[in-house]
Amino acid sequence: MQSVRSIAALALVAALLGACGGNAGATQQPGAATTNPGGGGGGATQQPAATDEPAATTDPGSGGGGGGNPAGWDRYGKVHVEMGGPVSKTVDLGFVPAGSLFGGAQGSSLSFTNEGSNQVVSILVGPDNKIVISYGGVEFSMPGTECTTSNWNIGATSGSGSFDCKAALVILASGASVTDGTLKGTFDAHAT
């Protein structure tokens, strides 16, 4: 019985090693043999460039679904924002209760982001019910200060609604600024 388990364990290890080694060898060996006859060091140093690619996919970029978002990203709610004007981008980010405050009539501050996304959306509601919705990312920052809302509801532990904002100023990663940006979308958020 023990020899059957040992053979099964060895077969499993061999299959795993073969799968890992087969993929790496097929991808790296031809490049390593042509560009660096000394060994696989050249192939291994090129591999981190491939790991930069998933960082871009954590940005849900265009579209609605959870493509590229980490598991559980929207368990406390989410925001969907479509930005337009001189720059355009669509994002879906999860609500962060630890970085937010439901203040009722005194005002609220709601934050949305996803792990590894390098993006944040903030919804600020003042005691005068003035609303500012701001997006910040590595490509640009867009604060929407002239906002109209519909189906708006902010309570003591949750909120939801739709928004349509104009951003007089959009700050690009280069440091340049452009005008006439727009942010529109929906959100739902709950503390628990």
C-alpha cells in the first residue's frame, strides 16, 4: 500500500515539475540559446517584464465586469466611473470601509480602490450637500466639482446613487493640465 502511495506521489511531483519546466523551457530556451549562449540568466531577467503586464490588468480599464479585479473586490460595494473629455477611461473599484466615513447630514467621505490598482475614487459630501467626486491614478487626476445626482441616498452605514460631474481641471502625469473633463457613473457602499 505504501509503495502505491509513493509511486502516486512521485507521479504527481513529476507531473507538476514537467508542467512548470515544460512551459518555462519552451518559452525561455530558444531566446536564451540565441541571445545568451551562456545559460538561462538572460531568459530569467526578461521574465519580470512579463510580470509588469498583470499590474496593468488590475486596472479594470474598459468595461463593467470584474476582469482583472481581485477576489472579493466589491464585497462592501463598488463605484463605476466613466471619464471623458480630454482623457477617457472607465473604472470599477471596490468600496473601502476603513478609509471612509458615513457622517449623515454632517457630511460623508467615501473611498474606493482595488488592491494593486494604483487608482482611487473619492466621493465627498459636504454638510451643504455639495458633492465632489474625484479620480486619481498614475495617468491623470480628475476632480469633478460640479455634480448632479439622481437616486442619491447616504445613510449612517450605507449609500448609493448616480452622478454626473464636470471637472474644470484634469492634471496629467506629465504635470500638464487640461480642461473640460467629465465623470459619470454609479456607486453603492455599505460599511458591513
